[in-house]
Amino acid sequence: MKRVIAVLAASTCLGSAAFGDDDRIVVGFATAETGFMQAYDKPAQDAAMIRIAEINEAGGLLGKQIEVVNADTKTDRAEGAKAGLSVIDAGADIVVVSCDYDFGAPAALTAESSGLISFFLCAESIKAGIQGVGPNSFSASVLAPVQGATMAQWAYEKKEARSFYRLLDTWTEYNKGICDGFDYMLPQLADATLVGEDTFLNEDASIAAQITRIKGLPEEPDAIMLCTMMPGAVSAIKQLRAAGINSMILNGSGVDGSYWLSAVPDLSNFYTPVQGSIYGDDPNAEVTAFNAKFKEATGGDPSTQYTYPGYVMIDVWAKAVERAGTTETAAVVAELEKMNAEPTLFGPRTFTSELHHQNQARYLIVETNAGKPGVVDEWTISAPIPVADLMK
Amino acid sequence: MAPRTQRRSVALRTISTPLILAALLVAFALVAWASGSRPFNQTVIDIFLQVIFVVGLYVFVGNSGVISFGHIAFACLGGYVAAWTTIKPMMKGISMPGLPDWLMQLEIPFWAAALAGGAFAAFWALVFGAVLMRLSGIAASIATFAMLAMVNSIYSNWESVTAATSSVVGIPILRVLWPYLVAAILAVFAAWAYSISRHGLALRAARDEPTAAAASGIDIPRARLIAFVISGAIMGAGGALYAHSIGLVTPDTYYLGLTFTTLSMLVVGGMSSLSGAVLGVLILSSLIQALRWLEAGIDIGTTTFALPGGVQEIALGVVMIAILMFRPAGIMGNKELTWPTGRGNDKPGEPGETN
């Protein structure tokens, strides 16, 4: 008899979960707990958990404690679809998916077809949202082209860079995105010229041929827009500097972090856009406080700025739920789309019915000088990048 | 060759194998359906897809004895056919602007896409096979691997037609189990029908005794080519259905990972047995699933028992080594599942030996 009751109890539990019981608010993480994506997903998810704990401590959301369910995508697309279904069946009101568009999309598509909101932890492709998943999908980070555009405009205005060289690693969409943003911005900068461009592949052991072409220029360019990411970035940067090219190097956020700097000793004249500083010098003291909280929760400092979008994600979603007074998808999406320069710890965030991503954002500029990174400035591009230019 | 009456009796004597295998697949489907759990349902869909891939692989590898590392390339061809033919024209225009106009406007149901994927893969299997099937042994294996790498590079770089390495999304997602079940059963029956056909017999003869087979008038490259095309078609259809199961395709989905998973399932099951191909998938997939549940943690009384993450992959490797240690020819060796009859020596999957 006891067993029958247990089975009944279990089945009611399952049944109610499947229909999204309104008494609970559940955040479902269909993210990578194993495999290489874990390195990207875990810190952002930890940051999201910190925001969830804060909200729960302050009395919860709509008077309810936020619950969390997890499923491991194992950095595998087919597993990602399953993980999405798992958290949805466990009653998730929002499905949080992997950082990368390619790996997060299967779970996000699952959420979309179940009529639920999906949030990419830190994807920076325009496809991570309406364009590549559907009208209920969002990304918590900033589009990669904004990074390229930010660096180009900032270097032009603040560093008086006039001649630019574009070096693209064609490995990922993210890299191409940075250079797309740079390409969009450059023609808008009066008398700035592109003195040359080249491509390489992340896995290339040597970029000697590309370096020879840069050295062959009549004058060293003021700035090199380097659109690449880890792990190939380190080798490319090292080779550029070893060849005696001292131009300023502009990057995307993908090279943020000090973990690799020992490989290129005394690196200088090197600039990276970040959403918040992990180096303890963020102009906003609350970011530094967050870093301390993160260290307390996980035992280590954030290793890159990609930790922060997880926090922003829960922050904006919870605000939208609070305003809508429900976790019902259409109402929450409508509230999210009303957000215009909504303040967050890591800069203002805007969502529209056209774009569930940031096409303009405040970036802190981190300069690495003699191997020491630190915030030197902040910059917001003068106008948002039009969606038409992002869709190229 | 065997006279007509005798061949029919071969079919009758061996039909129990695909029937038993189909019943096993139906049993899996019913368990998934009865459980009502959507993640489990998706897991079983995955298992059926793997059955299709491994059975497709078996048609060539099992019958010819030539190990192919390249069959997942056909799945890739089929998967992209699904993307080309089922995504809404507007979305195709954005992600794959280089498609010819007629293909751009095409929007067909999933089953037609699977058939088209199979046909497209079969066509390329014919083209590649015409060259590759003249090789044998390790040279043939390496050449099939080169074919995989070639297809992968083309699909990873042909920006306007395959969207290069980006995910192609918008393929209608099919989450019901039954189409996959039907496809897996069809694959099993196709493999069975081929292996008892005269071409299948000829190829197995060539596998076991190439010199004698050639002396008996078997054109070995041609016999291999037929198997290659049929298995390519099955892989292509499987690849298209795989695309429908997760809703997107990328070239690296159909690359080394899937190649080695399917090959190891075939090897563990028993390379020259259709039952081995199916059982290899069912046993290994069940094991993977059980280990994943253990990784996620199960409640025993008041305590939760959970394996550390990543144990699944290690345990799977250990189990595979153990199976191959004790059964070097795989779980089934070269036997097939049959009804227990009085004729114990019958080897229905090897009709060449019983005739």
C-alpha cells in the first residue's frame, strides 16, 4: 500500500510539473556541466545563481522563492535538445541555454516550440534571439559587432588611430561578428583608412605569412583590429609582438582575462572591451562587491567578463516578471521588450520587438600595459548598429 | 545462384531475425510512450536514429568486411538535404542565399526529405564508390576516411549553400517517436533483404574468400558498390531524420564523434551480424542512459547516490573493452537472433553457409 501511495505521489508530482504549476517559479538551466562549453557556461551560471539567491533573500519573485532545475547538455547538440525537454518537464518558466549559439540553439528551439522564454547565457551572435530561434528567445550578452565597432570608434576618437589593419580569424561566427562591427564603423570615421586586411585560422601554428604582409606596409598601421578568440589568440598576439609590430591591438571581449598573459610577457598597447572589470578596478563599486560575492560563492574570482551576463539575465528577467505580475511567456516578453536602457550592474540594456540583443552597449576599455590589465576608459558607440547591418 | 524456390525458403527461414529485431524496437518505443517523459522519448528517438546509422553501416561493413570510416559523410549529405528542402524559403534566403531558385522555394514534408536525403546520399555513394570500391582492406578504409574529411571540409566552407560552420536552423522539429520507429524498422528490413539477396550473398562470399569468389565469377568491386550505395541511402535518410530530431544541422554534428560512436556500437554488437548491429545500439545506448541517470543522481531512501560527472564516458569505455575481451567478435559474433527451432545449426544471417 505504501508503495502505491508513493507511486501516486510521484506521478502527481510529475503531472503537476509538466503543466507548469503556477505556485512555483522555476528557472531551468539546460547548460553544459561537462565538456568544453562548461568553461563558458559555469561562471555565467554561477553569476545567475548569485542573482537568484539575492532575489530569494529579498523575499522572492512575486512572493515566491525561485527554484532551479538543471540538465546537462554535455556540450552536445542532441543532448542539448534533451536537456531542454528535461527542464521544461521539470516545470521551468524560463530555459537558460549554453553560451554559444550553436550549442545553445537545440535547447532554445525546444523552449520556443513549448512556448517558453529562452535566454542564452552569453551568446553574441544575432542568431541567438528572434533571428535564429524565435520571438521568445533572448541573449544576455552584447552582440559581437558592437565590440568591433566600439574598439574602432574608441581608438579613432581617443587614441587618434587613423590607419587600421584588419586581421580576421575565420574560425567562428563570433570572430566574424567582431570584424563585421569594425567594417560597419570604419567608413563612418572621417579620414580613417583600412591599410590592409588578412585572414588566418585559429588553429594555424604560424601566422608568419600574415605578419610579413603587415611588415611590408610602407608604415606600421596605428591599430590592428584582431578578430579572434582563445586559444589561437595567444599565439597570434605573441607572434605579432615577437615580429616587432608595436601597433595598438584592438580585440573583442573573447581575450579578456589575465590567465593567458604570462604567455606574452610584458604585453602592452593592447585593448579589450569588457562589460565589467574582473581586475577589481571597475568604476562601479557594486561590480567589485559582486566579484567578492562571486569569490565567496565559488572560491575564485571571475576569470573573464563572460561571468557577468548570467547576472544580467536573471536581473532583467526577474524585473520583467515583477512588472508583468506573472511568469506567463507573452506577458514577460512584452515587458522585456519595453526595456529601454534599463539600468543593470553592467550597463544599460534594451530589448525591442525586433532585436532581443544589445546593438549598442556601454563597454569598459581595458588596457594591458606591461602585462598588467586595467580599466582605462569607457565607451558607448554613438548610435546602435542597425539590424539590417547585423544580418549580413 | 540459388534457384528461386530455395531463395524463397531462405527468406522464410531468416525472416524471424528482422521480426525479432523489429519487435525489440517496438518494445523500446512502447516503454518510451508509456513513460510519458519527453526527455526519455527524445532519448529513444536518438536510439532509433543510431539504429538506422549502425544498420546502414552494417549493410556495407558487415557484408563486405571493409571497415568504413566515411559513412557519416552520407548522413551529412542527407542532413543538409533536409535543411535545403524543409526550411521555410524566407529563412533559407538568409542563411543559405546561394541555393538555386527551385530549391529555395521548395518546402516538403519530413518523410519526403528523408527519401530525398537517402537518394542524394545514394547518388554520391555511387560516384565515390565507383572509385573507392576498387580498393580493399586498409587502403579502402583510409580512402573512406578521406571521403568523410572531404565532405566535411566542403560543407564547412561552402558558405552560400551550407552556411559553412554556422548552425542551419529552422528545420521543422519532429518529436513524435513513431516516424523514427518506422524508419528504423524499414532500415532493418532493408538490411535483411539485401543480405539474403544474391548480391548480399556474393559480397559475403567475396569477404570470406575473395580469390574463390572472384574465380566463381563475382565482380567484387561491383558487389561492394551495390552495398555501398544501399548503405549510403540508409545513412542519408538517417541523417535527414537526425536533422529533424534536433531542428538544426552543422557539419561537425556529422563528423568524427558520430563516426566513432556508430562504429564502436557496430563492433561491440558484432560486425558481421544484423542482430549485432541493432543489439549493439540498444545495449550501449541503454548503458549510456543508465549511467547518465546515475550521474544525475538517484534517491535511495533519504540519500542521493550520484556518480561524478564524466564517469559515463569512462564506464562506457571499460564496458566496451570488457565485451571485446570476452567476445572478440562482438556480442553476437556472426550469429543472428532467431526463433529457437530444432535446427540448432541454422545460421540464417549466413545463408551462404547453410545452402
